[in-house]
Amino acid sequence: MPDGEQISLFDWQETETVSEAVTHEEISASPQVPIPKGFYQNLQELTTHCQQCQRCDLAPSRTHVVVSRGNPEAPILIIGEGPGQHEDETGLPFVGRAGQLLDKILASVKLDSQNDVYICNIVKCRPPGNRAPTSDESAACKPYLLEQIRLVNPKIILLTGATAVRGLTGDKRGITKIRGQWLAWQNYLCMPILHPAYLLRNPSPEPGKPKWLMWQDIQAVRAKLDELLQIP
């Protein structure tokens, strides 16, 4: 590679990582303004900035910006689709019926939702009628999510439902085809799992049914975490 090209390559990487020219105000106002990797020093700064965000059309109708709950130093990061009514009212993700079921699923393998996981969503404002976020909405919010992942730096990422898988990785396969499979994304170990809301609509515990599949998947997650943490 010619020296000039090599220098240009390193310059590009540095630009992607640090930018002094971009301001919080510019980022909040337009989805066209990128959020450079490393822009936020900590999650509190990111949270404060998200609460002022107007990057997409979801902002005017929200009650609260829903950034996260759980432990910022957790080994597992869980990504959902977007806030529902309960989440919009409280400002916390996964606190409705689906969230309560998620907590029970975690507890079934001795994972605590306040200490062992950090929970967030593809988008941080509630889509009208709890619809799935559009590609533009997801794209506008994704840089915040990438910074959350960088700052938490989990050992495992759980992607709940097809929207979470597509929003983070771009993989458009159906969730039933890829759930329970370990995926590598940006040097992170990820597993797509069924969304708890889907389990509420399909409550049968029979073998092969969604709840049974979730039990297999969450046990695999627990086993992998123990392996990564080198716990006997």
C-alpha cells in the first residue's frame, strides 16, 4: 500500500473515533449528523443528551425518553425493539407485562435484572400505537445504541426479536430461524431470542413451543456466561 493511502486510512479511523467539531446541539437536531465513536465519556452524559434529542419524528409525541435500566457494568446487555406505553410513562425499558416476564426468565437461571443485565432498545422513544420503528427511526437512534454498547462493553448481547436483530446487525432473517444461535457482531457474542411479548401470546410450555424454546436459549446463555466468567 502506498504511504499516502496508508496515512489516509489512519486519518479516516481517527476521524471516526474522535471529532471536536460536532456539538451536542447539532447531534440532537439532525439524524444526518453522525455521533463519533467515543463521543460520550460516560452513560450519564449519553442519557442527559438523549433526553434532549430531536433526531427523528418520534420525539414530539413522547412522554419520556427511555434510555436504559439495570447495571452499566453488567456482563449481559439486552436490546429490545422500542418503548411501549408503560415504558413511555415511566422512562424505563421493559417494565410492562413483557418486561415482567423477561425478569422472570432471567431469574429462572439466577440472573438479576438490576445487577446482571443492562437493558435498552433500538429506539428510545415510543412509536405510535406500539408499532415497530421505521428504518429511518432506527438509523437515527442507532448511534446512541452503539455508544451504549461501547460504554457497557458486555460479554454477551441478547437481541429480543427480529427488530432488534435487524436494527443492530442488519440481518433480516426471521427470528424463528436464528433464535438460539450464537452470532458474532463487532467482536461481541450475540444471541437472538424470542421477544417476551411473543411468549405472552404463545403461553404453551410444550416442547417445541416458544416458551420451551426460550428455556433452552436462556440456559445456553447462562452456560456461556459461566464459561466466559470461568465459573465452575
